[in-house]
Amino acid sequence: MADKCKAYKTSIGGQAVMEGVMMRGPESIATAVRKPDKEIIVDKQPIGNARKSKFVKLPIIRGCVNFIDSMVIGIKALMFSAKFFDIDDEGNEITEEPGKFEKWLTEKLGSEKAFNVLIYISVALSVCLSVGLFMLLPAYLAGFVELFSDSHTLYIATEGVVRITLFVLYLVLVSQMKDIKRVFMYHGAEHKSIHCYEHGEELTVENVRKHTRLHPRCGTSFLLLVMVISIILFFFIRFDNIFLKLLARLVLIPLVAGISYEIIKFAGRHDNWFTRIISYPGMLFQHVTTREPDDSQIEVAIASLMAVIPEEKGSDQW
């Protein structure tokens, strides 16, 4: 284990799931879950060749691809973890009858392909909901400012304030849910274990426990940066028609995501006053989206991380 933990920057990232952690390395993806009987089970899958192609590694493009790819992987990991907790109060497994659409897909495509189609449908719905709530709704609400002023600067500022306010309220509200609190604890365990690995220390509960639960490459920081970048970018794009404004925001989402990804990646591999300024707002938000984990949760994060650490460290360098 110690040989695998020499200090260097890593591209490994992850996500908290139900009673577990998903880690994504350069060669594989692993989801570790602590089952109700306290056993830790790890599901490891290789990264497809499409994610290794030169095209998807191009700047900006890799951010767009990674955004969608992360959502697909994340939903799969969530579904994997959830199946261990479909039990009632008496410990019996809860089985749900598949819907008509799911049955139809299974008959036409087979169970595996139908599952993948349902995953992508879930991602599409999630993207639509997120875009509608955090991109289009703020742009629409800010339009009321134009009833009193034709200042483009005031419109963009109002849109930005509404967007960030909705995001903060969403995080604060969901953080009060009991199940989400435990997910946020696993989120903290994910960050702490990655910090331990990046500091070249052996991955033990004692070593992981002492590290911070805040990390500059967190998805929370990425989402906040997306909002900031969108405010800056939309300032230079002006339309008087509300429908053109909304359309512009839809069309530019891939560019915003790509730029934000490059900035997060840059901040993750450099440590200076500039990158600390960039990372600071996102790190503040992580005080909401992460919580201090207990030792059992750290053990799960370590199991997931160990499963994706490459045999040769060179394959995981920035």
C-alpha cells in the first residue's frame, strides 16, 4: 500500500452515494458501499476507450464531455448503492413492479441496453431540471428589472444574484435531510482520503482522519464556478428579446462548463494566491456539502480509492 502512496498530484475524483463512495481513477471506476450487515462491497469497472480518446481530452471539449460523463457514472453508482437498501423495517427486500415504459424497453432492447437507456433518460431529465432552475429561471426573473431600467449591467447582476441565491437555498434545504447528511459525511470521507493519497501518506483511517474535508476539485466548487463564469460570459452577450436571451444561455452551457472545468483543473494542480482566490468561494460552500465522517465511513472511502489507484503512478499524473 505504501508504494502506491508516493506524493504527487492526482486526477482521481469521486462522489458520495448511499452509504458509500464512488471513485473515478484514470483506468477504472469503483463504488464501495457498506451494506446493512456492515460488509464493504466494491464494484469496479474499467473506463471505456471512448473516454481515453484524444478528442475528448482536448481543452474545453473535455470539460463538456466530463460533465455529462460524470452524471452518467454518478447515477449508475447511486443505483448500485441503492439496491442494497431496498428493505423494509423488518429486513425484507422491497421489490417494485417495473413500469410499462421500462417493460417495453426491456422487451425491445434487452435488460442491459434498457438499463443504459434509462440511465441516459435520467441524466437528460436531471440536466433539464438543473438548467431550468439555475440557468433559465434566473434569466427570466431578472427580466422584471427591465420594467424599471434598461441597464444591461443591472440585468446581468440581478440574474447572477438570483442564480446564486437559488443555488445556496437549494444546498441549505437539502442539507437538512437526514439521509443527505449521511451522504455529505461520505462526501467528506471522499475528500479526506484523496487528500491523504495526494500527500503521499499510507491510506489508513488514522492518516485520513487528520486531513481537511475541503478539496479544490470538488463538484460543488465546479457548479459555483459555472455560475460565476456564466455571469461574466453573458455580460458580453446582449439580446433585448427574452426568448433569445434564454436560447443564448442554453447554447452556451457547453462552453461555460468547458471553461469552468479548465479553471478547476488549473486550480487543482497549482497552489498560489491566484488559485486560492479562485477556490475560496467553492471551499466555503463545501462547509455545507461535506461533513466530518466517522471511521467506518472513512474505511469505505479508502476501499473505493484503493480500487482505482493505478499500478504505475505516471498514468495518473496531471
